[in-house]
Amino acid sequence: MNLTKIALLSAAALVFAGCGPKNLPSQWSAAPRTGTASSASVQNDMETLPYEEDSLTLTGEDQRDAAATPEGDKVAGWISGNSIPENAKLAVVYFGFDRFNVEDSERAKLEAIVDAVRGGNIYIVGYSDYFGTEEYNLALSDKRAQAVKNYLMNLGAGESAQIQALGEAFAVQNGTKAEVAEDRKVIVVDGNAR
């Protein structure tokens, strides 16, 4: 009887040991923190967010709106080619590892662009680093973009901004800690930039 319990507990431990993020460098802490995106919270929240899994293109209403203008085609090319011009970047907001809340230190960037965002042709593009599964990173980048949009909306701007989640599509693989941190971002893009 005791041997059976030990075998079952050992099997369960092996299953759960394989559920963590892939390739987490040993010098980085994997300890849970408040305000982080657990896979359960991301999965629950993703049921209410408009995105299609396995897609790096605008979907639904966003796709119709973007395709209706030459600017939409231009911006889609910038985003899919990872070549957003510097003059089109209104703000680049960075996030902590496995986090999606807009930090106090990044809020000033969004507050500075409120007037430019009001009534503009704005795209909010979310990114993640390569740690974790593709699905998890896509959901995390979507939550980051949504958090930026919500913050702008609370400031009275960004209601019509279109969200694009790219996950780890353009993440640096096996980079330094500083290089990988650059992947955890949201870029607010001015679709009217030339």
C-alpha cells in the first residue's frame, strides 16, 4: 500500500516538474511574484481577449479596419517584418520577467503621448522573450498590449487603438540578460507616420 502511494506521488512529481518554463537560466529566479502571469490566470483572462491562436496577423474587426486603409497595409508590413521605423514609435514600454502590469517607471512614457494617441491611427504591439511556450508567450504579449491600451484609455485616449500580439516571434534566442529584457515590451505605433 505505501509503495503504491510513493509510486503515484513520484509519478505526479515528474509530471509537474515538466510544466515549468523552458530554458530558464540558472542565474534568474523562477520564484513566483505578485502581479505575474500564471498560466492559469493567463488562460482564464484570455477567454475575454480578442485574438486568434496561431496567428500573427490582425484578426476580426481589427483586420477589416486595418485593411481598409493604405496606412493599415503599411503598418502591417512594419509589424510583420519587425521593421517599425523609429519615427513611428510613439512609446516603447518595458515589462519585468513574466509580468504584464504597466510599472510606475514606465507610465510617464504613456502619459507623454496621450495627445498623439487621441483620435490617431494607433497600433499597440506586444512582445515577449523566448522563455515559456509559444502559446504562453503569445498570451502574455497580448496581456501586455491590453494593459497598455487600458492605461491609455484610463487617461482618455486609445479607445480605437488596435492590438497586435507577437509573442516570442522576434525574440533574441540565448541572449544576455539585458538583451532578453529588451524583448519584454510593448510598442505604441503611429499608423500615420511616414
